[in-house]
Amino acid sequence: RVLLEKGGGILRKCALCKEDLGSVRDPSCSALLRSLLVQSALPPMTTSLTLEAYSIQKQVWPQGGKSEGGKCILAQYTDEHVVVYQAYNSSLAQSIVKKQSFLTAEGYSPSRMTWIKPNFLWMNYRSAWGTKDKNQTNTLAIWLKRKSFDTLLAHATHSSFQPELHSSKQRWNESVEIAKKDPFGFIRLQWDPDHTPTGEKVQGRRAIQLGLKGVKSYLSGADILKIEDITDFVSAQRVLSQAGEDFQMPRERVYVVEDIELKKSLMLDDVTENVVEGAS
């Protein structure tokens, strides 16, 4: 028998077919009840992110098709900012949000390389939606100044040898050593297969992540407009996704890099978004 608490009472009848909740047979009613039960168990959540249903976005995004191609930056962005994500343990995440800075956060190691990801689903693939381990329980959304994000891209060095860019592995190694001495800081660029909410690889589309080490303007907060802990939001969407329900996520579109030389150095592919009814 399925009982759904509503306010101070118990809802015992389906509002659509009027059947006892323990013996509903109509498939559409059963789906609705499952959705209601799932959502009734969700933690409270608030976020400043602009949201859109995953079911809509996956139709808009480039579908790829090449086994190693489809390199594009999916991100939530405006003319002023780009949102990136990082995961930390609970106490460190709370300190970072309180200080609105990494450098002054209690327990943060400024000498470490820290990885930022503009793709919400890629972040949650890496952290298993905050369940992977104790050091990735809390997800932070970081509103970077757009100019700062572009600067990070311009200083980035590929984390592996790319024959399209480097004449030899030795040349690539030399470029890495030069990048490590950059006064701005050392930034590694890595392309990895994109993933669905349930962890399957998306054929022909790759996601970007940037490893930052010693980038003072990022660590101090000078590059950052605000930092928000979105752990409750992430947890709620995980519950919906695992139940087979549609869920909300940050509205992400292909980030356009106008600089031709930078686009080439990042190895960005020419990709096309799809026009979908209902997409904003």
C-alpha cells in the first residue's frame, strides 16, 4: 500500500483516477505517483543558477559523432560571467563559501593543483553526484568573471602530447616546462569524454577541465564574482535522475571562443547546437 503524506493528513486516493493508492493500475497515474513520491523525499534546495530541464538541453547540445572529436565547452555563461564547478569536503567547502576566497579558507592548500569544470554533468560524473568520497561531498558553483575565464584558457597548456599542435613530444615537454614558470600561474587543459547523468560516455563529444596551480587571481577571489554551495541542489537532482525522472540542471550552451588563434590552441571543434521547441 502506497501512502503519501500531504500536510497533516494522509493522501489515500489518486487525484486522477480516484483509485486507492495501493491498487492504482493506470500507467500515467503510476508514473505521476512515482514522481510525487520521489520529489517528496528531496532535500530543500535554493540556487542562483539559471535552470532548464535536462530533457530539453540534451536535444540542444551538439550530438558529436566523431570518435575523438566534438571538443566543445558547455557552460552557463553571460557577457559578464562563466560558471565553473569544484567539489570539496564539507568543512572546506563551508569555509570557502564564507570567505568567498580559496586563499583565506581554513584548510585550503594553495600549492595544490585544483581542477575547475564548466560542465555540470562532467563535474557530477567525477564526484558521483557528491557520493564518491568524503573529499567530494560538497559541490561549489563559482561565478568567474568572463574575462578571467578567457585569460585562463589563453594560458592553458595541454596535459598530453597533441601532434596537431606540437612537432614532437620533446617540444610539448618544453612547452610544459615553460608554462610551469609562467608568472600568471600554471594551467593544464584536459579533454575527456563527456558523460550522461548515469555515467555513460557520450559518443563524439568531449568535455574540458582546467587544472590551476598558483593562479593568484583565482585563489584570492579577484577573478570571482561569487561562490555558492549547491550541494542540496545536486543531491535533489541525483535523486530524480536515479529514479528515472527528468531533472533540472544549470542551463548550458556551447561557449563561443571568438579568438581564432585561441580556438586553434584549445583544439575546439566547430559544433552546432540544435533548435528545440521549448528551449530558451
